[in-house]
Amino acid sequence: MFGYILKRVLATIPVMVIVAIFVFLLLRLTPGDPAAILAGDAATPAQLERIRDRLGLNDPLHVQFVTWAGQILRGDLGTSLISNTSVSGMIADRLGPTLNLAVMTIVISVLLAVPMGVIAAWRHRTWVDFLVMSFSVLGFSVPVFVIGYILIQIFAIELRWVPVQGYKPPADGIGPFLARAILPALTLATIYVALIARMTRASMLEVLGEDYIRTARAKGVRENVVLFRHALRNAAVPILTIIGTGFALLISGVVVTESVFNIPGIGRLTVDAILARDYPVIQAMILLTAGIYVVVNLAVDISYSLFDPRIRY
Amino acid sequence: MEFKSRDFSDAARVLKIRGLKVGLAGRPEAAPVIDGIDLDIRAGETHCLVGESGSGKSVTSLAIMGLLPRGALEVRGGSIDLEGVEITQASAAEMRGLRAMRLSMIFQEPMTALNPVLRVGEQIEEVLNMHTDLSAADARQRTLDIMEQVHLPDVERIYRAFPHQLSGGQRQRIMIAMALVLDPHLLIADEPTTALDVTTQLQILKLIAELQARKGTALLFITHDMGVVAEIADTVSVMQNGRIVERAPIHELLTAPKEDYTRKLLTAVPTLAPRAARPDARGGDVLKVADLEMVYGGGGVLRRGGGVTAASEVSFAIGPGRTLGIVGESGSGKSTVARCIMRLIDPTGGAVHVAGTEISRLPRRSLRPHRKHLQIVFQDPYRSLNPRWTVARSLCEGPINFGTPRAEALAHAAELMEIVGLPRDALRRYPHQFSGGQRQRIAIARAVAMKPDLLVADEAVSALDVSVQAQVLDLLDDVQAKFGIAMLFITHDLRVAAQICDEVLVMQKGRVVEHGPAANVLSDPHHAYTRTLIEAAPGRHWDFANFRALDTAPAPGPKGETA
Amino acid sequence: MAKASPSRQSAFHVLTGLFSLPAGARLGIGPTIAAAILLGIVAASVCAPLYVPYDPLAMDSLSRLRPPSDAHLLGTDQYGRDIFSRVMTGGRVSLLIGVGAALVSVGLGLAIGLVAGFFRAADGLIMRIMDSLMAIPAILLAIALVALNGPSLGSVIIAITIPEVPRVVRLVRSVVLTAREEPYVEAAIALGSSMPKILIQHLMPNTLAPLIVQGTYICASAILIEAILSFLGAGVSTEIPTWGNIMAEGRSYFQIKPGMIFWPGLLLSLCILAINLLGDTARDLLDPRLKKREG
């Protein structure tokens, strides 16, 4: 078991290295002078020089890479071109709201989506299945900000159940936190629920056709036990996989949702960075999200063994 | 040979089916899958339901269990009476109460029939938890008891095992334990030994018989294998196209079948009496294999120690127009040898001479010109033809690779269709428009189109029904006689080997244990393993095709009982 | 549950039975409607310049943020531009990005996937690179590209394509790896067919059906991502009306003029919905598992 985990952890290193090289080259291989692009049209030579210096663009490429990689390994993600503060510090300040939002979203999504998918598969080709699938396709098709505005319109503006926008940390009280976090979490959950429900249904449909399900029924096992004890555990691996790979969607969703609901998380940080062309921040966000994605999928990989004893170590 | 044929007319009737009809759900106009069958089974009786694929035997068993796939099949009429309970009218909850308590079922494939993510002990115990109020400790004890009764070793350890950690035979014992733990009155066994090796099959058949005798269970045993029927049945129903065409006690059925279809089924069963070897033809050997060895996974940098030896020290030769059979159980290495000779895998040692050239070391590119000398026919007729290609395109692929002009290849393909007994216009059609037997004929035509010196048949008739099997074996014989091809015939079925092979080579665990003329090996085996194999062949004392006992009963086993 | 009894069904079963779709009717009306909607949107977008009443870029400082009227079917935006003309024209770029991203992703993914699936030597490296690219979220990548190269159609298509290509590669590779174990492929080896011939004639056709399905999903998600990028201010130039751009400009006026988000959002959602539904239909039709037993 330990050996397997170690092997999986080591296997993430090349992935992260390739991501890092990719991000590094993205700036350096841009046609034209990246400093001039980032500084905008009205830049003075002094400003250009400052940006070049900040991004380390004056050295030969391999020297740049060694310096850059060394900084990243030490946790130094560079300095913002705008605020002149350390990017790592900026991210640390904004991480809390985003983490709270993400955790809430994942919990809501899994709790909603898995039962939806199971029931849709169980009642395959009935109106229940049709409803779940319709919701799922709809969730894929409506842009996340449109969902956000619709929810605001209904629950904040018409019904006045919750504030329109803003964020309060849980430390200020669970009530105010939830009142402000529930709409963004639901907004963000829509596409995730669609994704997971769809995969749960597909995976369950496959498993429900297996011989051992027939065996379980032949034993006189109750239908809820057939579904949740016999079928769902066998269907778990693809569902876990989609939760992992769907994380990329969640990250994109965070950026949009935080700007719709005006939440001071790392998504907002990113949007502000785009408008200001603050490249070090954008670059750090790519590295960070790729890293989170890799870690989440590593955890998913390892968790397979909890559900399927055939995956041996 | 001795038959059971016990008389059960006094015993209580457990199952009574009258006029049962099953049809496609929601399509009343379609022809029924089961068309008005009657069936009676009494306590303690073993009733065999025999028929070819598609005859409706499995659907019958699912109908009795109330497990017809929802939305696909439904009961249209008739009654299924289980000790006074009408199953066709039972609610879902009533049906659940009957299952495992009053009727149980064992399925064909013990690997897929057990839940892979639950411990096998838990899977048996679940039956008790669902149907009884036993305490956890009592349920566990009862589970261990039934595991002892099905002769599983080291039950405490196996209780905690997952299905993939057990052998096929052990898994089927778990299935039997699960089915019988609550002493049901009716046990349905749907091809329970078909996926098992012949020696394991014998053990499982004995176990079922033993438990049935002890508990007085009525047994409905579904099979396609007449040998198994002869071993275990008291009474037999023969099923064809959703109807029962004949019902008789076993002895009567095998000696004096009344219906043409029953006759046809029986005459198609090959006997275990080996064919007379054909004269050894002049000329050198077509195929010569010397010390062939295949080791998987060895020699890696990180993997120290040897890999898995799939075959070693395999040597034999085949002359033109002769057939050598390799027989053995799963894992014996027989298919590995075939694949090495075909160079679908690269052997790790030894030499393979085909038509005078040593091919075991040739690099892929220089191997290609030699490919036309040796061709192969695979087991699964549904996967051995490209489903997107017309038959013509499949048949022409090889000749065109070797420079035959398309028109000429096509003309030759048309001739081949006649040789294998298919209409010429079949060339324009796609594989899914043909039955399994017809597809196997096309695969043979494709191989023969290359005018090979050697034909490798890797379990080429194992997936076919027995009547189709006989026709394809005849075809292989014809083709061989016509073109003088040498044939390497891989099979697990001794009856098939007896019918077609001049020489037989018996493999066990990657090694050759016995090799000689078919008549010698099958009638007078010298190696203990060969004897075990022959003794395990069900119905080996009966000559089905001639409706009588086999006078030269093969293989008098000095070692007596098998394990 | 309820396997046996046609006569004793619970109310729930009767209810579900009423609404259950008969076996053959699954492909009935849904896909037809989806195809009609999609065709309608495509035709309306492509032909937009022929029938829209105003130049979508023409500003009119005298008629800003007007409500819907006979002159302006959906009203005007903050620059006095006709919203109807902008929305109808906006579909052209959105659809172009969808189709473009789908074609580029499928083409590249197919080529790389075939190589990875068939040549063991290349497989390891290719798959590590693909894993890495998958870890980069499309939105952030697009943001970086746009920050560096400025807003352009090319940046957006590249940004959408890079994370999609690995998914296509994985799909193609898995199909090839499964198919190369098929006996008919081994038979082709025995018949002396060369590796390139086997790859193209036997293996590649197997990837066609899943690629069509995947292609439609990529198309739908590309249109969606374009909208999100524009919304965040990292899409194609704001000079060009796209559904995303129109909605992005509508953000500040959401409370007084929700139509600027609602109408393009509706068309976009309908369009993606239709594409997704057609993708699902194609998958159901082409899924070999559904057809296996019919042969």
C-alpha cells in the first residue's frame, strides 16, 4: 500500500515538471517583446526595463529557467507587476473564501448527484430518468454566470431570502456565511452535479447489467441493498474519476462565480490580474491550479482501493 | 454405463409449469421466446433441460426465478406453480421471500456471478441476514458450516477472501453454498460447469449430487452438454426454439430417442473413441517445433527472479495432411504454443521451423513473406472478422498483401465460398448477417485463401453448438484432404480431439506430459494426468451417436478416483 | 423489483410505466427538435447580415438603453446599438469557435492518439505530456494567452484546444489498445498486412464513432468557454459582437436591462443544449455495446 502511494506520488513529479516547463515557455516564446505587451502602449523604457527585470527576461533562456525553477521550488511565485507585493502572499490572503466555496460545492454536488444518478439508472427510461438527464444536459449547456444571475434574480432580488453579493468568513458566524455562500455554491455545483449525475447513471447502468446483480436479486436481496451495497460500490471508480477530472471545470467555475458574486477569493484575484495584465499572478495561478488538480487526482487514484479490492498494491 | 433414472412418481411435486409463454416485452406481435412449455420436477429429482443456444433454456430458468430482464422479456401466459405458489402472479416482495428460501439458482460464470468488491463470506451471510433473524455470530457460524459442506478448505481464510482471489472451482462452490444455505426445495443450475475445466467440472457435479441427495432438493439442471446429461439426469427435456420437443427418462432418451431433433443432437456428439491415424505422408515435416519456451515478465531490469513460464521444452512435428492436437486445461500453455508458432507473440526460446525456415527469431519485417505459409482460425466467431468489412474484403486481404491482383483474389474468394458451403453472394455481406457457424466457415475460407502449408485451429469449434461443431469439423477435414494442409488443433475437448487428430499431445502447466498417436494416448494413456483428464470427461462410456454403450471403454484408470 | 407481476403493480409503477419510453421510441422527437433548433440557429447566424435591421456596431448616442420597441425589437444597449442585430450577428463567431476548436482538437488528438496507441516506445512520453496538459484549466490558459498575445480568435481556439486534445488522445489510444487485441487484427497480422495498413484500415475506423461524439461535446464546450472568456474580459476583441461579449457588456446593466444577458444567454444555451443532445443521440446510435447482440 505504502509502496503504491509512494509510486503514485513520484509519478506526479514529471507531470508537474512538464506543466512548469510549459508555463515557463508560454511567456518566453510569445512573439514580440513580452515586456512591451504586458506594459501596454504607453510604457516608458524604464517601465519596460523594470518588467524585464521582474520577470527575469534579460538572461539567456536556460539561466532564466534555472533561476525561475529555483524560486518556485522555494515557494517564491514572483512579485506582482502592479502591487509590487509577493504573489504567494497575495494568494495566501485570498485562499480562504475559495476553499470554503469549493468544499461546500463538492459536498452539495456529491450529495445531490450520486442519488440522482443511481435513481435514474434504476428507473432507466422512465420519467425520473428523463428528468435527471434533462437537468444534466441543461447543467452542461447554460453558462455558469447565467445561472448565477438567474439565482440572484430569483432568491436575492425577488424573494429577498439572501443578500445579492458579498462574502463573510465563517468566523463571523455560520448564518451570515451560509446566507452569502449558498447561492455561489449552488451556481458552481450545477455543472458539477450535471457531470457526476451523468457519470453515476452511466456507470450504474453498466453495473446493473452485470451477472452479480442478478445473483443478488436471485438471493432475494432488497432492491435498495442491491443498488447501494452491490451496485454503487462497483460503479464507484468511474464516478471518482469524473469527480477528479471535473475539478478542472470547478476551477474555471470558481473564477466566474467569484466575480459574479463579488467574493474576494483567488478567482477574483485572477480576474483582476487579467484586467491589469499582471502576468506573474496569472502564471502563479496556472501553476497552483495545475498542482491542485494533480493532487486531487492523486487522492482519487489512491481512493480507488477503498472501493475495489482488485486494485492491488 | 449406469444411469440414474430413479423413479420419483411418488415424491412431492415441487415445480409444475403449464403452458408457459414468454415473449418480447411490449411487442405482442413478435414470435414468443418460450412457446407453451410444460415441466414437472419432484423432490429429489434431477431434471435436465438440454438444448442448443437460443433454444430458450436460460429464459425458462429466469422466468421461474422471476428474474426476466425488465423491459426486454415478459411472461405472456401459462402458470409456474412452486409448491402451490403461483410465481407469475407473485408481487416483488413475495418473490423476494421465495428466493433463497424456496428456490435458488446457480449461474454459469462464477467469476461474474459473484460481486467482485464484497468478501465471499459476506455474500453468503447476506442471504441469512435477508431471510432469517439469526444473530451475527450465528449467521457467521452457519456460513462457515455451509462452506465446510461444499468442501472448501481453510474456511476462515476463504470467508475473508474476495472472488478474484479464488479459483474458478472455489468460486462455484461459494455460489453453491450461497444457493443452498437455506435448504431451498428447488435448485436451478444454469450451465454451472460450462466455464470450468473438465476435472473441476467433475468435482462440482459430484458436489451438487451429494448435497442434493442429502437435502432432497429438486434440481433443474440446464446444459448443452449431452455428456453431463448422461452423468447426472434422472429425466430430460429437450428444448428447441422455445418448445420442449421430447421428455423422457435418461436411459430411454439415450437409447431410443423418439424425435428427429433429439436424434440429430445425439448423433452430433463426437465419441471418445479416437479415429484411426492416417498414414504418415511422404516428404518432410511442415512444422517442426524444438524446445519452444515462453516466459512472461522475466528479464526486466526491476523484476529480479524468473517470470511466469507459460510453456517450456515443447517439441513436436507435423507432416503434410496430418493433424496434431494439443489438449489441456486452461493455463496449460496450449494457446501460448499456438500463438508462438504464429508469431503473434515472440517465444523466449527454442526454434520453430515452418516449410523449412526457422521463423522464431525473424524480425517482424523479414517475417512477413513467410506469413502465407501458416494461417490461424480463432475461437470466437463474433470477433475474428472485422465487423466493418464485407466478407469479400476480408477474404482478399491476405492474397492482395502477397501481390495477387484484386480481380483474381475476388474470383478465388468466390470459389472458396463454395468450398466452405456458403452462397457466392455472401461475399457482399457483412459478418453480422451470418450465424456463428457460418462466420467460422468464412474464417476458415480466409485462412485457406492464402494456400497455407499449416493451419492452426485455436479452439476453433469450442464456441459452437454441437451440431454446428460437427459440420465445421467435417469442413476442416475436407479442406485438409483437398489441399493437403497440416493442421495444429488446439482444444480442451477430448471428444473433439479424438474425432479429428492423428496425433495428440497433452500439456499440463506449460509442459508436454504425453505425446503419441491419438489411438494410444486416448485409449491407453500412460501419464496420470492424461488418465485424470479422460476419466473426468462426462459420459465417456456412452456412444451417443449410436445410442449404445461404448464397447471399447477408453482409459481403464488404474489410479481410480480423481481428486 | 417488480420483475414478475404484470397484474399487481404499485401506483408508482403504473405511473412510471405510463411515462416510460418504448424501446424503439427513444430516438423519436427529441433529436429531431434538437436538430431543428440547431439548424435554425446556425442558419439565422450565418444569414444575419442579410436581415438584421441595423449595423451591429453602429452606435447612436441619442437612443441608449431603450426598451424594446418597433424600431428596436429587443431595445438598445448602453451605446445605443440595436441588441437584436448584435445578438443575431454574435452567433457567427461563437459557432465558428465551436466548430474550429472541435475540428482542431479531434484532428490533433486522432493523430497523436494513433501513434501513442500503436507504438509502445512513444506511448509513455506522450501520455505524460497529455496528463500535464490536462491539468491546466482552459480558462486560465486562455487568460494567459490573451494577456500575452492580446484578444484574438486564435488565442481563444488554442486555449480551448490544448486541454481538449489530451482527452481525445486518451480516447483514441484506449480504442486502439482494445481493438489491437481483437482476433480480426491478429488475423490481419497473420495475413501479412503491414503495421500502417492495420493501423489505418482496421484500427482507425473504430475510433470514428467515439470521435464524432467527442467532437460534438468539444464543440458545445468551446462555445461555452468562449462565452465565459468574453464575460471575464479575456475573449475575442470587444469590437466583435459575440454572445459572450454582449453578455459581458450587459453585466453592469443587469438590473435595468436583463435582456442583454438573457437573450444571448438563451440562444447560447439552446445551441449548446441542441449540440449536446445530438451528441447523446449519436452516442446511443453508435455505441457498440447496444448493438452487440443484434448481430
